[in-house]
Amino acid sequence: MLNMMRICEILEMDNIEKGKPIELNDEHKNSVFFLKRGSVKIVNTTNDTVKYVVKRGNIFGELALYNREAATEEAAYALEDCVICYIESGKMEELMEKHKSLKNGILKIYGLRIQKLERRLHDLLYKDSTTRIKEFITDYLEEFGKINDKGTSVAKNLLSHKEIANLTNTSRQTVNNVMSTMRKEGVIDYNIKFISDTK
């Protein structure tokens, strides 16, 4: 079975500093990327809003496999120092044909991403802004957090309030207010570097 982290060992690798863009449109416009270390935000270039966040062990730029035109509407930025691996989409398609487990893994990631976007649409229609923000924070801690020796989930605070507002279809001020209230109520704690629950 060929998994994604093993693929990184046979691909070109780059180190990307925090805050730097990862060129999806220029020399790597037909590449698929594997994130070996760090985390990356994917931004919609047409309206400059965050679409989703990619964590270690996942892929991005996979639209190059399915819809090269749509792939040009995305940009990627390192949220922290990253190590990325990349492969030209044609070679990736060959690997996927040879290794069905890889193909299934990529389809699963793509499917989960679509599910998240569908949930965001559902939440926008049926949940108020406060609930959307609270649930986003809970999900973020679940996905990116690590449990410390006190049993508390702690995650790097990688997103600005504006980016959380993008991801929850709310305003930066509303995110500010909800997170401040959550901290006052003892639900979460956060600073510039970290965010945690207070279990």
C-alpha cells in the first residue's frame, strides 16, 4: 500500500517559510502538493477569502487532477514553516492508476472537503453566526489540537479573526465578540500563539 507520507520520500521537496505563498499558478500550475510538515491555508483568488485549511499528511492543489481551470482560482499560503512535496498531475494520475489505495485516499480527502463545504452551506442557512463560530472553534481544536498532560486540547492559533470570519460567513467583529465571550465564560482560552479548551 502506497500512502501519502511515503510518496513524499520519492518527490521533489521544498521548505516554505511562514506567511509565504506556494505557487499554484506559475511553475507548479499542474502539480499536486503533499504537506509533509506544517499547515497551509487555501484562498479563493477571486474574492480573497479562505476556503479551507490543510494540515500535515494531506494534499492540496488536487484540482489540477480534475479541473485545471478551477485550479487557477486557488492560492496557498504557509500558516507556519512548512515542508511540501509536489508531483506533476500527469505523473500523479499514473501513480493513482498503479496504486488503487492512493486513488481511494485522494478521493476520500476530496469527499471530506466537499462534505465540509456542504456543512458550511447548511450551517449558513440554518444556524446563527454565534453558533457557527462556536462550532468552528470546537472543530478546529478537534482537528488541529493535541491533548496535553492536563487533558486540555491545545492548538496553534493559526487563523486571524478575519479568516475565521471568512470560514464561518460572519464578520471579524462578531468573531471577536463570540471568542471574547467564550473566554469570559471559561470555555476556551487563547493568545497570539495558541488556543485551547478549558476542560
